Amino acid sequence: MIYIGADSIKEKLKKLSDLDVLNSVLELRKHKDKLDEYHRHAHLTAISTEKSLTLFLCVDTKGRKIFGLSIQNPLERNSPIYVSKVRIPGLNEMCEKLLAEGGSQKGGIVRLPIDVRCLAVAGDDDFLRKEIFKEKVYGVTRLSFAEKVDDKLFDELVRIHGASFDFAKTYLTNDYILCVLFPPHDINKEHFVLLAEIAGLVRNEMGLSIPASVKPVMGHKKVLSSFAVLYEDVIDGLNVQEICRTFCDKVRRGYRSLITEIAN
């Protein structure tokens, strides 16, 4: 078995190798005749926690395992061909030990490769190395992202996921870190459109990227503005918290300056 990722969770994550996955293999065999390229399919089980990461366990047709902590639920990226009711004994307890919170297991049969960015990953040597090799051939970074994750980066990403900095909130997504600005409580809500215009000007002035979508996290809240931060930039030392606070400060000062000018 090999492990890739932050040393701080290595021993806890490696314990998933002891879990009994026989039922996962049997579930795959049950659908064998219906699966094109049977060997390219796997049984995937995931537990998404409310405030943290997703713990997943992937079992191929030979019973080999890949398991890890991913930024997004892999079942959202690898849509199940068949939903499975198989549950892995002991996985929930492992999740609580790793992430200090639990969740419910969901599973299904999916087609490889696993399409989620991982902060830590482990598994049977030949299975995991083969999947990572394919990523490098196709120029994608999913399981192999864990190669870049040390303890410092792991702690930082976990800390900023769902965190608030002034009236900005940050979320980890599969492709980037999403920073969303919501209307601040200390500013007149009737001035939302004005605030949004100012936020747009500040975003352009700071040279920040516009994310593809805020729908996965915004719910029914109004969004003033948003921008994306690449994981590669954080690895290179970019401080997400500092950028968020600077953005909010510029928006607030711009708003107050304009209101003062109008009042005079």
C-alpha cells in the first residue's frame, strides 16, 4: 500500500486498508454483464461531512482499494451508473476519527477515473499508481494533487473551507477556491446594487478571476461579488484570508467615500 499527502493524517487514513470490502466486489459482479469494459468500473462509497471534506473508498473489480480525503464528493463528479445500498462496516467510525464529524454513506458503481481533487490518498500500489500515471498522461490533477499537499497546506485548506473573513466567505471546490462576498450587515441593504457595482470595480482593480459559478454554495443568499483563487497560487504562497479582507476593506471604503461625497 502507498500513501500520498499530509503526514499528520497518514496513520489514521491508512487504517482504511483494513476495512472489509467483499460486498463492494460482489455488487460489481452483480452488474458485470451490464457494464461495458467491466474492468474500468469500481464501487465507490463516500461520506460527505457538513463542514469539512469527503472521505471516500473506491474498490475495483479485483478488490483493490483507493481511499482518501477529497475536496468534493466524488459521487457528484462520477455520477453512479447504478446506485448501491452497500455500506462499508467501520467507515463511519473512521470518518469521525479523521474529520471529527460524521455523515451518512452513499455509494454506487462508477466508471473510472475518479474525478476529484484529493488532499490525501492511499491504496493498493498497482491500482493507485496506475490511476495517477493516467492523470499525468492526460495532464489532469485529481488524485495526484495530494503529492503537493504537506501538513501546512492541508491545515490551511481545511481552515479556510467555509470560513468567513469580514463579509467574504471561502469554499473549496474541485477546480479552485471560491471566494464569495455577501452584503455586509453594517451597510444599508437598499444600496445592494451600488455595493455590487463597487465590488465589481474592486475585483477588476485587484485583477481577480471571475469563477464559473457560485450556485453550489450561494443557496438563496444575495451575492455581491465573487472571485476564484487557484490552488497553485496558494501553494506558491498566496494568502487567501489577506486577499478577502483587502477586497472587503476596499469595497467598504469605496462605498463610504461615495456616500460621503453624495451627502456633501
